[in-house]
Amino acid sequence: MLRADDVTLVICTRERPGMLRDALASFRASSPAEMQILVVDSASTTPETLAVARAAGVEAVRTDVKGLSIARNTGLAATARQIVFYTDDDCTGVDGWVQAALAHFDDPTVGAVTGTMLDHSMIGSGGDPGPVRRYRRTIEGLDAGHGAVMAFRRELLLELGGFDPVLGAGRRLAGAEDLDIFCRILDAGHAIVFDPGCVVHHRHTREDDAYATLHRGYGLGLGALTAKWLRLRFGVGLLMAAIVFKRTVSRAFRNRRIPRRRGADLALLGGFFGGMFQAMRFRRDGRVFVDDDPPHPIVLNVPSRSGDES
């Protein structure tokens, strides 16, 4: 049976030391003391991120090359614990969130566990959380969870090549890195469990034009993900394209009287086709894109690690 001292929580962050400070306080309070917390500084331009981690008494590592997937892979390489949880610096934990997810890994067929991300305005709200769901089909990776609350068997992630470095925040294809790894885990024959009792709260920080830009980035990532599967397994990729297109168009129609939301949906759809076109030409290493054009490194003359190693 796995325990909290088998777990590392990786929090990837860039240029948001204030949010990170709040997140660390919350996750330290809502998580078992035996769990390792590891901050990954994703190429911040100042040493403040590492200073916040040091002040909170948690470990920290840094990557000089920005990109959320790159940061997540850096965290993966920096721990030897069996289970790796990931969350974001704009999230806070709810008591019991780790234990709810960890129990599912006693089933050896489970490769990943995801949970519920709620808006911070719903902190303290009650109600029926809904049923536990189990996913097995590759295409179900589109619905298996969210990058703000997900946990994996470390060895499985390493075996699959980790997160795709060209996908996710900080890169042009700024989304779908979470859905990509979900699809790859399922396609490799492992199950993913969604447990609604594993809850984190998210602080919404995007408004107006930034909201549309965010959704365009999501669309670019989804398009690249679809292009990958069109090349790997054409039937899966075709079904993925149909699902994303239908959902986005339907949502845009429903939101036609809400300019902000309609604009975001249209931005996502435009990004989807742009990302699919670009990624059809990318080189691949197995089921991960080759990062032929990584961001320029941002080097700081500060220690790259704080705290005790585990």
C-alpha cells in the first residue's frame, strides 16, 4: 500500500512569487507532512521564485528553458518517489485531496489519477461530488482530467517519454500537454481514474483579450495533439478532430450572446486548425514531438536547488 512518503507534489511556476507563496501555504496545510513538495522554477527572470520556495522550507529546482512540459519533466527527473502529483501555482488544496487520489494506485492497472478543479469562489461549498470514473480508451484522454490536479506513476511517465516538450504554457502550442499524456497512458493499456473527491481550487486570473489569447493557445495545443494522433493512429486522430470541432462550435453557438465567451471559443477553434497544420510537419521521437526550436535559456547566477533532497 502506497503512503504519503511515496509521493512528490510538483508545482511548476514562472514569475508569480506571490501566487506561489499562497499555493505553498495551502498545500502544506492540506497535504500529509510526509509528502515531498517540489517547486520547479520555469525560467523566471529573477531569483524571487527560489527565494519563496526556500522561505517555505520546500525543495526547488530550476530549468533555464521555459515551458510547462519542460518544467514538469524537470520535476519528474528531480524526485525518486513512486507517485508524482502535479498542480499549478494558482491553485490551493482541499483537505484529503492527496489521500483520495493515492488510494487508487493500489490497483496496478491504474497509471494516473485526476481530480476536480473548482473555481476559488466555491471554497467551502458542499453538494454531491459525483461518481468515480474510470477511463480505458485512448480517445477518452480528452475527458480524463485537468493538468491542475493529476497524479502519475513516476516510472510509467519516464517509460512514455514524459510530457511533450513542445506543448503547454510557455510555448506557442500553449495547451493540451495534459490531454496528450492522458491519451498516451490510455493507449499504452493503463487506466486513468477520475476521483471527484480529490479537489483543488483555482484562482481565475485571465480577463478580456488575455482570455481569448489563453483559449487560442489551448486550441493550438489541441490541434497539435490531433495532428499527432492522425499520424500515429488515423482513426483516433479523426475522431479526436470531430469531437473537438463539434464541442467548440456547439459551445460558441450557446455563447453567441456572451461576447467574451464566444470570442474565446472562436479563438480556440482558429488555434485548433493552426496547431494541426503546424504539427503535421513536426518530427517525432516515438509519441513525443522533437523540440527543434526551444526557447532561449534564461540563466540566473543563483543556486538551483534548496532544501534537503529526497
